[in-house]
Amino acid sequence: MVVENETAKPHVAIMPSPGIGHLTPLLEVAKRLVVLHDFHVSFIVISTNEASAGQGNLLQSSALPPGLDVVYLPTVDVFAVTTNGMPLAARLCAIVEEAIKSLKSVLVKLGKIKAVVVDLFCTQAFDICSELSIPAYLFFTASIALLNFSLYLPTLDREVEGEFVDLPEPVKVPGCPPIRPEDLLDQVKNRKIDEYKWYLFHSSRFHLGAGIFLNSWEDLEPANFKAITEDPFFKQIHTPPVHPVGPLIKLEEPLTASDADCLAWLDKQPPNSVLFVSLGSGGTLTVEQLTELAMGLELSHQRFIFVVRMPTNSSASAAFFNAGSDVRASLVGREEVERVVRLAILEGKEMRKKTEELKDSAAKAMEIGGSSYDSLACLAKEWKS
């Protein structure tokens, strides 16, 4: 329910694609607009009959600020729009395609909206927002480097015959470091699969947005940021203004009992002596991968905290961009894990120094007067006018 005094505030709608990894940063944007810039935000959620408990806890948290309303689209029956064995990216896009049919009526009911911000897999919303004369913005969850490649992908698709992985030379995105064919996204390594077709579909529509939010900051990727803002190619394809607003980490989060235990243990360890291992909210390993990683950590005789999820039966990670991909040619063994851990902890002085510099740079970007803070503040000011 919308509180009466919230109706006087500028109103923005934000919609992520399904999945905690995309929902979390967009929710942080919503919270920042409400808490730091006095907005009213409707957070539009694509609901399914298989939503995770973690997502539910996040959206129903008492820590969500007043003025941030969670609005659910009609539930999508996942089993009706997907098939067994469908790769995760294609599955996600099929769910969005069905859910977005009800977006127009929801936006109309929400009343006067200054802007809509949508996830990169929800670009169908651009057409709906155009019909309603609402500016629509893209939120890109990954790096600026990947955004630049994604904007270049439609050109690459037109100019290259055959598979990109068979190219004799690295892929040269204008103004950016070259990319080895084997380092490309799994979803673009096979142009015949539905995942490629979906990714190409959305990438070819990025230019339709009024602007692009980036979960990154200028100092992290200066060369890629310079390319997207200055290279003639990106001007030629009418790239919208880009707004780095990251890194989007949680403003505040209450500590759990296990968090407190970990922090108490960490306080007793020497500086720079602990390795933190986590694969993110969706990352899981096979039994074999989990065993090799755990044994490698143990063999290294270094201090570590390992966040473990249940192993899967598949050899591919369940994290978004790897799910549904081909099995890797080889398994990274415990000896290699041990070697790299020792290298990072015992000999990684420059690595740690660079990490500290990036940590400080990220904190500075998000402070009042920092580049990312100002980027969001400028947009907020524009939406209020």
C-alpha cells in the first residue's frame, strides 16, 4: 500500500529479471533512491511458482525503508513456459517474456512515474514505456567491458560468418582490449542455441534506453569507460548516456549469529592472512569440483573461510552465465588450487596492494561527492525536475 505522503515524492519503478543475483543490485539502487534522494520507488518483481526462499526473505525484510513498495507481477507458471533441460539463460528469458505481458497494466495502475529502470533481460519493457511516454533506463549488472562487447555484438553478428570461437584472431571491440575467442561468454560461443539468440535480441535493444546504469565505477575500468563514452563506434550506434553507480553493496545488513562468529574469529587472525572463498548467491559446484577445491585449500595450510552450497549433479556451475554450458575440458585439481592459494597469501603482495587500492577506490566512488554517488544524484535531480 502506498502511504499518502509518498505520493508527493517523485515516483520511479524498478524491475529486475528473476534471480537473486540481478535482484540484489537493483534493490540497492531502489534503497539509495529512497534513503538518499527522497524518492518513492515501486520495485516490480517477476514472481514464479519456484521463487527461492532467499528472494522472499530479501523482499519481505523489515529493513526495507518506507517508500519502497514491492509490487508483484502475476505469477508465471514456469513449467508452462519452459522445458526440461532448458539452459538457465533461455529459461530466464522465457519467463520474462511471459511476465512482461502484464507490465503495462501495472505501470498504469501505479500512476505518474518519472522513470522506469529495467534489467538487461527485460528490454521488452522499452516498448511498453514508449507507449506510456515514460523514460526507460537499462540496468547492466556486469562489467563495463561486457557492456561494450554486448553493444558490439549485433555488429559482430552481421560481419562474421561461422562461430566466433573459430576466429583466428581475438575479437576487437572498438577502443577496448582484445578478447580471445575462448574467453567469450558461453552464450555467444554457439550461435545456433536459443541462449545466443536471446542475448543478441536484448543486446540489439540496449540503445533504446534513455540511459544505462552500470554496476561499476570509472576508476575500476577506465579504458572501457573511456571507450564507451568517447569512441566513435559507440556514438555511431547511438549508445545512451552511461551512469556508473556501483559498486552496489548493501547499505546496512544486520549480523546473524554465524556472521558474528566469523568476525570474532577474523579479529584474532594476522592481517592479510585469510582467504575468503565464495561463488556468489547462485554458484554451486559438482561433488568433484567441491572436493578438489576443499582439498586444495586444506593442503595449502593457509587460513580460509569457505562459503559452501549444496553440490549439483552437473559439471557446469549453476551461476547464471555458466549454467547450461558445456562441461569444461578438464577439472582444476587440488594441487593447482594449493599452488594458487599459496601464491595469493604468501607471495601476493602486489595483488593485495592492488586489492586495497580498489577497495579504497570503490568506497570513495560511493561516498557523497564520489563519482558513483554523483552519477546517481545527477539522475535523481533530473527526474525531480
